[in-house]
Amino acid sequence: MRGLCIALLVAACASTSESEDGTADSSEGIADTGTDSATLTSSMSDTTPTVTTDDPTLTTSVSSSETESETEVTSETDPTTGPTGCVTSLECTDPGSPVCVDEVCSPCGDAADGDAACEAKDPDAPACRGDGECVQCTPANPSSCEDVTPICDGGSSSCVGCTEHEQCAAGACLLDTGACFDEGCEVQINPGDDIENEAMDGCVLHIHAGAYAQSVTVSGGTVALLAAGDGDATLAGETANGSTSLTVTNGATVYVEGLLINGNDAGGIGVEVDNAFVWMDRTQVGANTGGGIALSNGANAHVRNCFVGGSINNLAALDVTGSTIDLRYSTLGGGFGATAAALRCDAGSTVNVRNSLLVAETNAPEVACVTDSFDNNATEAELEEMNTNWFVGWAEGDFSLNVANAPAEILTTAVWNTEDPLVDIDDEPRPNVDGTADVAGADVP
């Protein structure tokens, strides 16, 4: 290359010399190339100059250093070789890889704290599930479940309302709203304690085993009366004066579960609901000579998995006047007499009955009520004339089925559906599969 430059310089000098001799053509040729002595000097100082002459065979290419520079520029702008992944979790749209860990969208379990990573990304999905997805809740992290949806449903990883008392920390559920009772007022009741005195608004009363010869009235407010589960807790009323064992009135809402409201034998009613609201589950209301349950004056009741009635002559086990009741999976038994019945209602009432067993000792109809719905129930019309030996303890109001004597049809008359009770009065499991045949009444033998 250096030889070529020298040759060109010699040629240029020769051309200049010739121009002095009057030979102008060669001088014009150099001028046409735009190359003067300064340019040539600069080119000679470059380590890899580009030189252009009239002779195409003398044209050189771009230096290797310039080529390397262009290659480097190309690599910086090529998206296939630049940075990849994420900067924040908001860029991660795959549910299975919802959080950004070390600039890579990853399952939330790969983060140091999966729940914290999920909450940082989306406060509405603050729980890290085992499969790596961010969800509303998990059984291990139900922190977002509150108010009327306090329970985490593990199947759907979503917050739902409570449907059973046992789901709540205080042991009681506001079944009409799905919220749990507050834990601020839980009272342990033992024989000798005054139940009515403790039945204050918002309180959960855990009633322990024993006999309570008391007549309890709840007037206003919201209260739960729950058996503590350590044996039979029996509320018998003040039998000396024949008053009602449990009265709910003045707009009160009372939840009852697991009690025996039994043995009021001086003409008192077991449960009377007047212009109030009651939820009754897995409760036995029997052998009360004034009647089983009486609803009046716009009362509203939900009765599930209950025994109601017994040998009560000329009275109804369940009497509904100007009120509303939803009766499910319960056994109602009436006594003798022309006006005895398992269920009686007037024209101003709303009555819905499902999956129940209704019988009476009387020859009169056991159902003296025009119901709004009456589905999958067992009555003597479909079975046969009732015999008290169908049951373990008819006289005491214990309507547990004696399978050896009871008609087999009772065992398959009911049809279990979603939102029906999961267990019977004795905590025996129900089918828990939609459309499955089940036992009518409160007892699964």
C-alpha cells in the first residue's frame, strides 16, 4: 500500500511538472478527482486510508476497524440479542407465571414471599396458590376474606359467605347474610346460668350439657344459641307456669343449633316466633304439650334437620299463621285428634317444604296447609298409615328412624341439591352430590 501511495505521489508531481511544460490535460485529471496535496497528506497520515483514482483497480475498501464498528452497532440494535424478560410483575400476563423474579416472569412460588409478591402486583389477588397462580385467597391465606364473604372456598380460591356455624371463628354464622358473628361477645353457659340475661345483641351463647328449666325470651337484637357439643343441652321452660320455652319477638333474629327444646309438659309451647326471624338447625323440639313451633305476625323461619312434634293431641307440630317458613330435611310428627297435624298453616302464610318426612297419629291429613312448594317429601299418602315404631323415641320427640320398621321408601324420597345441609341432625353426612337420592327427614339411619 505504501508503495502505491508513493507511486501516486510521484505521478502527481510528474503531472504538475508537465503542466508547467504546457501539458494541461494531466493536471485537469487530478483536479477532477477532488484530490489536492492536503488531501493526499491527510490520507497518508491515516493508518487505513481510502484512496480514489481514475483507475478503478486502485480503489480500496473500508478499513477493518470501520467494519468492526458497524458490526458493534448492529449487535446493539438487534432485538434477538438484547435484554429479555420483565422489569415489573405488571408485565407478566400468563396466570401461571404472574410475578417477575430476576427479570423473568415466574410462578409466584418462585418469589421469596409468594403472597407478598402477589399482593404487590394485584391487591385483589393477594394469595399465592400451590400451582403458582395469584388468587383471591387460599385456605392458608384467607386475609382478603371479610364482611359478608369471610370464608375461603378452596375449590374456587374465592371468598364466599359462611353457610355453617362451624366455619366461623366465633362458632356462629349470620346465615341470612353470610357474615360471621364478631368474636367480641362469646359466652359459655352452664347449668344454673341465666340464658336470657346473657342473650344480648351480637352475642354467641355456647350452651353446655345439662337441664335448663328456664323460659327464655329474646326481644330484639341478634343472638346465637348453640349447643356446646359436650352432651345434651335441654331447654325445658318454666314448667310450673306453662310458659313457652323459647320466645323470639320484636324483630329479633335468633340462630339455634343443636339444642333439645324438650319436655315443657305444663301446656307450654316449645318455640314461639312472633314478628321475628329464626334459623333453626339440628334441633329437637319435642314433648312440649302446648305445641312444637308456632309462627305468627309476620315471623320468618328457616328450619333444617330438625325433629318437631310428638304425642301432642289436637295440635300441630308446626303451626304457621301469617308468616313464612322454609322447611328442609326435617321430621314433623303430629298426635291424635281431629285438629292434630304435622303441619298447619293459614292462607296468609308462605310455606315451602323440601326433603322432609311428615306424619301424624290422627286419621286426619298430616298436612293441613296449602303450601307454595312441596318437593320430594315423604307423607303417609305415599307410604302407609304411620306407626310410632318407625321411630326410636316417638313420645320424647326423638324421630330417629328405626330402619327395621320404617318404610324403605323414606330412604330414597329426598333429592339432595346444592345449598342443602351437608349433614343430618346427628352430624351424619348427606350425599353432597346434586340430584342424589337421599333420606327424607332429619335423620340418616
